[in-house]
Amino acid sequence: MILALILIGAIGYKLSPLLLPKADLFVQPDVGCDLHRTPCTARLPGGGRLSFSLSPRPIPVARPLEVEVALEGLDAERVKVDFAGVEMSMGYNRPTLRAITAQRHLGQATLPVCVTGRMLWQATVLVETDGKRIAVPFRFEAGH
């Protein structure tokens, strides 16, 4: 029994980066962001800028979403977006976006339907560059 608990703890520790996005730097998005209307932005250290958008608008659930991240003043090696329910776990949903250029990344995602109806989501954009990971969390509501 004790050995099983130790094994579960070790596996949980090793897998925790998959479930919880880790970052070297957290950056807050600009105030007044509304992903249902326009792309949202965040100012990055060193004068760079990140723009994040989801379409179609308004943001649907259980339908494919186009995800776009555009960067200014920063080249990314990899960009992922971690979609997580704020008040309820909705499972692992972290697509890696396809690099069109080092500054523009595109991909698709689908938000699952929440049985409670409308739900608060957090889409954390994870940018990997120069051995560092920058995280920018964007919040929005979606659902019925």
C-alpha cells in the first residue's frame, strides 16, 4: 500500500507539467480584452507584443475554433494554448499551433460542452523562445 502511494506520487510529479502549464514568466493581457469581439493583446518584456484570437465569434462550444497567435519583437520556437475551465476541470486540451512564420502561429481547438451551461474559460498562451516559456492567460465565457 505504501509502495503504491509512493509510485502514484512519483508519477503525478513527473506528469504535472502536462496538466499544469509551467512558465518562466507570466504576463497579463491588456485590460478590457474581449475575445468575443476582437483579438486580445499583451505587452511582452523587452517591448514585444503578443496578439491572440479565436474565431468564429462569438466563441462557440463543441465546434472547431481557429486559434491564432501573432508576435511582434519576438521569435517563437513553439506556441501552445492551454484551454482550461476556471471553475471546473474539463480535461487536458492543449493544442500546439503550427508555425506559419516565427511570429505567426495557427491551429485548431474545440471547447467541450459544459453540462452547467455557460462557463468561464482560461486560454493560456505558452510561448517557448530562447529556452524560456512565457505564459499569457486570457479569460472568456462560452456556452449556452
